[in-house]
Amino acid sequence: MWIKIKWNDKMYEARVTDHFTVTITDPEDKNKFIELEQCLNCGVWKSEDEELYGNGYCTDCADMCSECQTYQKNKTMTIIDGERICFNCIEAFKNSCPNSYKYHQAIDECPYAEVEEGDVKVQFEYIGEGLEGDYTGEEDDIPFMRFYIYEKSYCDNSQGIDHPDWNWVEVDSGSYCTTVPVDTPKEILEKMVKYILDNVKDIIASNRSIRHTASELSWICEDMIK
């Protein structure tokens, strides 16, 4: 079958060789032929030296999934911490590891709580940690929350990140993984993060190290906030 196509802003008569590949006569040498492939996403025809990826997507329309290492249509990808991940992998996270950090990020439902008072702020987040490092999703593993403690750093920097006169800076030894499961109710997380702030704010105000206190707070549990 022969069709008319537009390539490099010119119209050509092309012979169809399969569902998205055609052959045209080389405009500079009538004895040569150029095989073109059509991107299934944008419809642009590419020459043989412009490789199509995945199931036929051009460079502008394809991205490699950082999880399965295959090229996918970029409209079926999501970005998590700067990495592109395909929806197939996200669905796999959901089925095999519903508490994985990447799955929570993909559905934009990562557990989170924050409280700020004066020059101190405490955040409770899930960053993908479990019993022994990264949460694996194994039956005997548990996904845990981590807290971060920040204080205001005053400056004369007019380009400050949060405010022209100050920025939030993480306190030394102010971040620990806890044994608080990610499925802890939000109201409990909020009470816990307030409890942490109440226990460190005076120490920070007096310019003392919070290492010992923060380490003990990593064992925070519901009994401590009742």
C-alpha cells in the first residue's frame, strides 16, 4: 500500500511496510530509499537514524522507567523524587507493596504532620523506611515514620528560601526514624509531632545539643502523648 506522508516539511509518496513503518525515495539520490518510522504518540515520521523507543515512541515522547528500565510513553509516567516511573510499576507497588514510599508518593498520600512554634518546626514524614533500612514489603517488615527538627537561621539574604530574613535549617542530630507505623491516625501523628517540639524547643533556644533527647524521642509511642 502507498500513502502520502509529510517528512521534514515536504510531502512524499511512501510505501507502507508495516503498521508504523514506511519507505520513501531519498530526495538526494533516487536510487536509494529511506525507511521512516512514525511515532505512535505525536505522529511525526522519523528516519532510521532516529531510533524509536518502547512500542514506537520518539525521543520527545518516550522516557525510561527507572524501576523496570524500559522505555514508555512519557504520558504514562510519573515523577517521584526526580525519577520517572511508569504506571505499570506503580501498579506493581500497589499490589505487592502497598505501603511502599514510591506508591504513596505516586498517589500523593504520604503520611505527614507538621507543627511550628516560634523558631522551631518539627515534621513527621514517611520516606520509605522499615525495620532494617528501606521498607521491603515483606510480611515481617513495617513501614515507619521519621521526624525532622528545624530551627530558623536568620540572615541578611534577600533571596532567602522561605523568607527574606531567615531560612529553615535542620538542627544537628535532629532527624531520626521512629517505630511509629505509617498507618497511625493523622490526629495521633499531630499530637506526637507537637510532643517532640515541646521537648526540644527549650534545648534549641539555649543552644544546647538535642542529640540525646532526639534519640530518646525516636521511641515515641501513643502512651507518651496520653
